[in-house]
Amino acid sequence: MSEASFIDRLDRLADHGQRLDFWLRDDDVTEPTPALDRLIGLCNRHHVPVLLAAIPAGTGAPLAQRLAQEPLVRMAVHGWAHQNHAPPGEKKQELGPHRPTDTVADQLSEGVRHLSALFGPRLVPVLVPPWNRIAPQVATALPGIGFRALSVFGPEKPGPLPQINTYVDLIDWRGSRGGRPAEDLFADLNRRIDAVVAASSGSVGLLGHHLVHDAAAWDFLDRVLALAAAHPACRWPTFDQMMPATA
Ligand SMILES: [Zn+2]
């Protein structure tokens, strides 16, 4: 049902000559794995770019070598070590208010240096905070570290940096920790498409975590890319093409 109305929406947009930006972010990469090969293979098959949010502390030359010949891949800094510093009972945060802002900012700078050395110009100056959470005082420090955008989950909020967020999370984190039902995912996509059309701005960002994808998550990703990758209503820019222009 939701899938049929997803196709319907895209067809109607195309009839009106409208095109929306679609994109895929995938978090927590550090090293080459069969799951990463599967993700990259899927993106290559559908000619769809992917923004990989890499955990700098765990990332090294093997990942850089694996991705060196993958033109559809862009990289983002995903915190420093994806380590929780919030006390038990609080939502997990690495970039929260629990440590001095300078300490957190220094780690993020180190992350930028490290990933920049590994990935060069394919590192996009966007920060993807672990668990999609960042304290306001840390966000304020980001422009000074060289970041020009922030990418979390859900509605974009005003702040020191523009946000380019994901809206469709493939994984059911609080339940099965596997792929969410396709029906629900297509419903999320439809809601986001309607919001982008109504606002005449924004993009349709999908969020994956290749290391935990089960058959349902892989099937949905393959299905949505098969439907939307080559659809005339969909543009699939690389993430750097969506970045705000420098002043
Ligand atoms: Zn993460």
C-alpha cells in the first residue's frame, strides 16, 4: 500500500516536471567487511552515491584502500570513537555536555585530520554525531574546526551550522534491532516527500547501518533503489553537491 503510493507520488512529481533530492547515509564504518562490500555493490548496481559516516579512531588504511576506487562514496566524520560519555540512564552521547567542550572539539579536530589524510577531497566537511546527538556548546565549536554542515536524524533545526538530515531509518533500534517493516519505511518516505514538496526545500535522506542490516533491511534498500534510483522525479546528488555554498 505505502509502496504503491510511493510510486504514485514519484510518478505525479515527474508528470509535473518536479525532481527531489534523494540520498543515502550509512553510519559506523571503520574497516572493510562483507557487509560494506554488499552496501557498495548495491550502490554501484543502482548508480547511487553514499555518504559513509566513519568512526575516526577505528578507521585506517585498509578502509581507504578498499574505497579508493569507489567514485560514488563520500566520507563524513562520525564523532571520534563512538564512545558514550553520558551517565547510565541518560541517552547515549559522545558529543554531549558531559566533558569540557575543548576536549570534545580537540577530538573532532583530530578526527578531521585523520580522515582527511586517509580520504582527501572525498571527506565532506559535514559532522555526523554518534547517536545523532550533539550538545549546543559543541555545535558552536564546529565552524572553528572546519565543519560546514551537520547531519542528524529528523527535522532540521536552526544552529551554528546548516543541517542536512536523514528521515528514514532502516533499523528498528528499540525493537528487533533489525530492518523495520517495508510498509513503515515507505510510509516514512511518503511523509518526507510530502513535506519537501510542501516546503519547496529539503531532501529525502535514508539512513542505513550496513553492519547490522538483516535480510529485511537489505531487501528494502534494494527495493527502494530499484524504484527510485532511475526515476525521473529523483535526483541522487553526492553529498558534497548538497552542501551549502561557501560564503
Ligand atoms: Zn553511529
